Amino acid sequence: METQKVHFPILIEQDEDAVYIVSCPVFKGCHSYRKTVDEAMSNIYEVIEMYL
């Protein structure tokens, strides 16, 4: 069975404490907060998978 890839828009912001906020605006409440972009991106993939 072939896995189908789906692409969603991701927004990356940095707050005043230098924490990265990554969100997927397609899904309400789909956010991740981490100290590095890589950590935040890794987490947002997990959040999207849980949401789906």
C-alpha cells in the first residue's frame, strides 16, 4: 500500500521570550511551542497526526 502525502500550511513565529510558536491554521488549536524551530516542527507533525 502506498502512503499518500498531504501538505498543510505552517506558520512559524517567535515570541518575546525567543520561543518558537508553530501552528497549522487549517486545524483549530493546532499549535506547538518549543525553544528551537526543529523541535517545534517535529511536534507540529505529531499534533497534526493526532488531529487527523
